[in-house]
Amino acid sequence: MLGYWKYLEKSDPEVYAIIQREEHRQQSMLEMIASENHASPAVLVVAGSCLTNKYAEGLPGKRYYGGCEHIDEVETLAIERCKQLFGCEHANVQPHSGSQANMAVYLSQLEPGDTVVAMSLDHGGHLSHGMKLNFSGKFYHFVHYGVRKDTETIDYDQIAQLTAEHKPKLVVCGGSAYPREIDFPRIADIAHAHGAKVMADIAHISGLVAAGLHSDPVAVCEFVTSTTHKTLRGPRAGTVMCKKEFAKAINSAVFPGLQGGPLCHVIAAKAVAFAEAMTPEFKSYAEQIIRNCRMLCEELLKKGFRLVTGGSDNHLLLVDLRSYNADLTGVMAETWLHDAGIVVNKNLIPFDPRPSSECSGIRIGTPAVTTRGLKEVHMKLIADWIDLTLKSGGDDKIVSMVRNETAELARSYPLPG
Ligand SMILES: Cc1ncc(COP(=O)(O)O)c(C=O)c1O
């Protein structure tokens, strides 16, 4: 690989320099966007391999192109590892992304205009769960549930009521900004009682599910989709799992339904990540993600921040900034923390009075900093730095002092490889 970089430096110094700058950014800042992670050198090298050169429309053993013998080997390995990791009956590892994994389920089960019940985006759902401007919201009739006002946890009674009233074909669960454990069996019971199937989108939590640290949807839901690059720590992509009876429908929804040639290099990198996720080291890593998140919650609560639901069961937490400082928006917090070396994102909180361009909250995740080796003691420091930065109102002196501290910590815990 070193040879490749030397080659790139000569052949395209402009792109080379951009990648160097991005690498420096990742090395020197604390990445706390809940949906991001640092993939292993093995994943990176495979994702950058010559497998990108190959067209392989179809499935192992049934391709539309010649010369697929090694792609067949690696895709079969990825499928088998995915099945072993999650204990699912069938897996299609070709979706280019989490959205396309979801799209495959919709395409295989729904006709345009069919009704789906899913969690709303502003309560922690995802664009591909029926947001108006997304393909899902344009093609299907989504009815949304949310969280309860008093507990800010999923309103399971509302799911039951909407499912009884609208008789959806599909109930979707899983989200992008939900800090608590999801009760998949309860949702499956509700859906099945009304003749609906269930799709659990575990994009965020799949690493925790794989490690046995979160309620497992595979046995109770017909379909389980995921990204492979968040807590699972693989390449940027998706995967879809289902019961055997839906295997054919899912396969043909992915290809030729919505994709052309698969990204063979990324499929191979998924195979690597699935194997990594089966190791005892990965289980310890996933446990540490959760311990770090809990410690960060505790420390932020001590400093007077309000957390949505009061805390977290998983890898992310949502800070409601309003009680800390009524004038502080998510945008302001994101900007100041970025300048201080802590990368988070502004986020709507449930029932947010502010528009999504401003937000009253920030979402913070521990998967990426845990990958570089940070532990509970560092979460205390990070909570101090968040407090100092936000209390200062983005004061240049304070921000640059914190920036020095975060850079120092980042230097002491370099990225893998
Ligand atoms: C719950 C959920 N589903 C699906 C996706 C979509 O993944 P992608 O960005 O790979 O399309 C995301 C991404 O953040 C997500 O959080």
C-alpha cells in the first residue's frame, strides 16, 4: 500500500494532498459523531484494492460477466460471515449503503402508495424511514410514531394504535438519534398481531447487537438492515438480512431492482469487518463504547446539561442545550466544539421548538474515540472540555486552550495502523 501512496503522490499531488489533510484532521481531532468510526487498516487496504476493477452483476455462481471466480469466493465469504455474526437465515451483502438496504426491503415488499409505520425523523428516525423529500416518503405512505413527551422513550402504545388504525404492510423500527435500547420483540408482537411485517434498521447499533450487548432483532423481525460503517466499524456500505422465505425477493430487489454492479472491493472489506466483529477484542471494544458513553452522560449531567431520556443505553447521547443556556443552539455548540477539536453534530431533540437548521441539541457518540483507545477517564476530560467551551460562549482564548488539550490527547491515542 505504501507503494500506492507514493504513486498517488506523484501522479495526482492535488488529491494526495487533500487526503493527507483529511488524515491529519482525523488524527488530530476527537471524532464524536455517533455514526462515524475509524475502520481497521485491514478494512482500509481491502476497500482500496484491485477488486474495485471488477464488474460482477448477479450473485456468486450466477454472474452476468466472466472472470468472477475470485469475486464469488469473497462475496460468499462475506455472506457466510454476515450470517454467522448475526445468526440470520439469509444475507445480501451488496447494498451500497444503509439507505439502499432499506430501499431493497421496501422494493421487495411494497407497492407504491402502500402504508408503512415508522419513527419520525425529528424523534430520532432516519431520512429513509419516510421523510417527505426522500424516495421513501415520495413512493410510500408513511405514518410516523415518536417518543413519549414524559419519558422521551419510544411510544410503543402509539405504534400499536397506528398499526391497528392504518393496517400497514410494514412496521419499521430503529433510528439515528435514539439513546435507549429498542424493544424489538415488543414491536414485532404489535406488528404481527395486525398482519404487518417488521424491518429493524440497526444501522447505528449493529456493532452492539453483534457483540450481544443490545436486544437482538434477528429472530423476531422478518428483515434487518444495517450500515456496516458505524458501531460495526467496517467500510462505508450496507447489508440486508432476512428470513429464508424472503431471500429471493430481497436478492432481486437489490439487483436488478435498484443496483447495477456490486462494489466488490467494499464487499470484501465487509467480509473483513464481519470477521473482526466476531473476535473477543471486538466484544471488549463494544463494551467499552457503552461504558464510555455512560461515563460521558454522568459527567455531563453533573455539569448541568439535560440529556434526552436522562442518559443512554448505547453508544450515543443527545444533549438538550436549552436548560444549560436558553440562547445556545445546536449550530453554535457544534461550531465551537469543532474549533475546540471535538467533532459532534447539531441535532433536533424530540418536540424541538427550533428548526432543523438550528436545533436545540447536539448528538455525541463514543464509537470512534473508543476505537483509538479512550476510556472512562478521558470521558471526564471531554465532559470538562465541552463544559468549558460552551460556557465560554466560544471565547477564542478558551477554545484555543481546549484545542491544545484535545490535540494532545489525540496525539497520545493515534488511529489504528
Ligand atoms: C438508522 C439509519 N438507517 C439508515 C442510514 C443510512 O445509511 P447511509 O448513509 O449509508 O445511506 C443511517 C445513516 O445514518 C441511519 O442512521
